[in-house]
Amino acid sequence: MFDALGFLMIFLGTVFLIISAIGLLRMPDTLTRMHAGTKASTLGSLLVIVGAILLEPSLWFKLSLLALFILLTNPLSSSILARSTYLKHGFFNKSGMDDLKDKQ
């Protein structure tokens, strides 16, 4: 029972990771690419980890630490990349709005 559920989780995680990769290639501007690169890849990675825990329960502690590390670092790295992109190039979006222009 847990094997089938574990393989299903790994499959769904792989689908989310592929969607994330496609989103990185297809999105038009920096912010939407970062959204695709962090949200879907975080969910995909966590689903793969949950599937691995279901397949091999003896590794639950190490895999849980890995999941926690991913949950803590992906949003932080996304924020740092967004800030450095903004400071170097500005945001390239279609709306033309720049809410951070006066806050530098």
C-alpha cells in the first residue's frame, strides 16, 4: 500500500519539477520566472521526499531534515535573487510599475 502511494508521490513530484522547468523557459519576465522556479520546484521536491519516506521509512529523519532545509532556503534564495536582479537591472515587467524605485 505504501509502495504505491510512495511511487505516486514521486511521480507527482517529478511532474511538478518538469512544470517548473517549463515555466522557467516560458515566463516573460523576472518575477514570474522566479515564481515558477521556486513554488513549483519546492512542491515537487517535497513530494519526491515524501514519496521516498513512504518507500524507505527508515530514512525519515534524514529526509525530513532535507525537506526542512528546502522549505527554509528556497524562499530565501528567491528573495535574494530578486533583490540582486532589481538592483542590477531593474524589473522587466509588462506593467511598467516600479514600487521599489523610491525605497533604494
